[in-house]
Amino acid sequence: MTSSHEISCDLVVIGAGMAGMAATLFASSRGIDTVQIGIASEIIFASGLLDLLGVHPVEAGKTWDDPWNAVAALTRDLPKHPYAKIDPKDMRDGFNEFVSFMTRSGLPYHCNPDRNVRVITPLGTAKRTFCVPHTMKNNVVALEKKPPCVMIDIRGLRGYSSRQIAETLSHDWPKLRSATISFPNTEHLQEVYTEFMARSLANPATRIALSERIKPHIKNAQTVGLPAILGMYRTQEILSDLEKQIGLPLFEIPTMPPSIPGLRIKELFESHLPQTGARLLYQHRVLRVLRKKDSFKLYLDDSRDGLTLRANGIILASGRFIGKGLRADRTRIRESIFDLPVCQPAERDLWHRFRFLDPSGHQINRAGIQVDAFFRPLDDKGKPAIETLFAAGSILAHQDWMRMKCGSGLAIATAYAAVQNYRTRFSFRTSRAGRRSEFRCRAS
């Protein structure tokens, strides 16, 4: 720290969603002195599934079993998509590093390196994804093999219906049925919440009580499906204990947001990122940034002590509208921090198509900032706006991650690319004293 109120670092990551978490992980793991700032709100809406690419082209609704073939097709058809700027090997390396970190931190994920898998959704449909948490591994197996199965509903849990799931899938899964139970100690409640149940299952007595309520409904079932409530932490222990008591394999089904799998990811990163050397400043937003010669000075909101940050580089991973990386008024969409140019429809009337469920999607969903091959945001003339500013995640233009089923892949791959490009443009020599480093900019 250069003063009692200013923090100095090599790199600031703005954003605490999936892209911000990934960028902080990749940077700090490479010895880059990194500070992450943001409000970790978007990530709790994540399903816990890590999509790479499931649908292309969106107009045709074409789904893919091989995500890498899908990526190749997409980059041929949409050369401005962020994926087109990334070597597929780097995409694989980024995913492997991200998943390995979560597995080491106590939340194992399972991926078939060359195939998408199908999982059951809370609507009773089947969704293609690339990686699933270990609590949903048997979800994939059950949907593929369709053994006798009972789906458990929790009385008072809104937005989730095992009966709807079973009825939707029954035409192709005749030995699937549903049953409803009360979660232990909630009989007096009209509504129950997934976070309360997940945290309650840390208590072995609650797990015993839950298993006793499930057992009468097993009958001829060979596997049991539950809403995603199998613990906030120590999920391996909780899942294993319940399977032992019930005597059958269990699996989770994602629930409507905010979801426990999303909360698990959020809390895992908040707990384990500091172990990589990263410094986290959550529940803060960047109000303004000043460019000072070869560095940035960032002013934060709600800083009673006048806290500021000084950094050599920035990765902008502030998200779109929910994350407040983009904001819209009656006439145009703006980038919130640097006022970077935003690629958007020419007129307000073109933001949305006439039909809400138009197969082509809405043009506003592809709005965002444009970047060069190094993931540096461009100015109005198509040149890098700031030499040491990079961007990653959903704020990037020319992608519709929700319809393409590539949200996590976009976040992880572009974060990996942004960090790699940052590293290639700067060299670091860490001193024996620790965090302070010598910073030298390479020529463009």
C-alpha cells in the first residue's frame, strides 16, 4: 500500500460474476498481483452447470453433442463472436484449470472432454451442457439409462414440481414417478427455501430425518432425484451419507434461481481465491477511473475512508444489465465505467423483435463492447481504447450466451484469453519481498 487509503497492484479485475471469478483465478495463479472488485450477485442465478456451446445456429435451434464441432461451426459462421478470437486449445486449458480449481477446493465437477451431456431441468426437459457438479452426475446417468426412479418433491418449495418433471418425461421414461415429502422441521411452514434446507443438511441428524422420510416412497426405484439442496459445503460427505442411509444413488436437479449450485460456486471462490494470493473487495463498485501515465486510479463507492486502487492493468468483467456493466436509457445503451462505445442496433425500435419468442432472438442480447484480437476494447475508430484495458465475459458484443447455451464457456474462455494476453504484453519480476513487482510494457 502506498498510503493508508490506497491499494497498489498489478491488475484489477472489475466484476464478481463467473468471468470475474475466472479472470481473478487465472491471474493470481500466475503470480500476478490481483485485486478483484465487484458485487457477487449475478453468479447466484447460475444453475451450476458449465455450458461450453449447446445451440448453433439459434435460428434453427440446432443442438450439438460435440461442443468442439459446434465451436468450429460457430466461428466459421460468426467470425465476430468472441470464441472466434480464441484458440480451441486455450479454451480447453481454461476449462481444465477452472474445473481443477473447483475440484481441489471441494466441489468436484465431471466433464466428458469431447462431448456434451444431457441433464434434467426443473421444467422436465433435457438440457445439453459440458460439465456438471458431482451432485448431478447421476442425473446424467439416470436420464441416459432411464431406470425405475422416484423424483422427490418438497412441500412448500415454490417453483419446483417433481410431478411436472415426471409427467413431462414419462412418455420416454415409463418407470419414472414422483412423491412429495415435508423437509424435517418445516411442517409448520407454508413455504421453504433451498438455502435453508441446504445448510440444514450439514447436521447429520437432519440427514437421518430426511432419509427416513424418503424411504417409504422408494418401492421399486433404483435411483432418487431431489431438488438441488444437498448441502452448501461438504457436499461429497452429505451426498455419500444420504446414499448410504437410503441405499440408492441420488442426484440433484437444478432449481429456479437463486440456486444452491450457484451459491456454492460463489462461496467457494470467495473462500478459496485468497489462497491464490488474490485480494477481494466485494460489495464495492467502481465509480470512476482516471488514467495516469502508465497506470489507472480507481475510485470506489461507499468507501468512507476514501479507499482507492492503483493498478497497471484492468480486466473489465462487469457483465451486462444485471451486473450493471451496461445501462440503457430511452435512446441508447452505454458502458457504465469507461463510457466505451457499445455495439448496438442503430435505433431503439430494433432492440426487440415483435415476437417475444422469436427464433432469431432479440438484437439487444448481442449488444456489448467490441474487442480486438487481444481482448482490448475498441474506441470509435476501431483502435484499442486503452492499451492496458482488457475485457471478458457477457459484456462482449456479438454473442447471445443464453440462447447459444454458452454462458460459462464464454466467461471462462474469454477470461483465460484476457489474462493470457495481459501476460504476453507485460513482464513481471516478483521481488523477494512479496507482492511488489517490476512492471514493463511491451510494444504493441
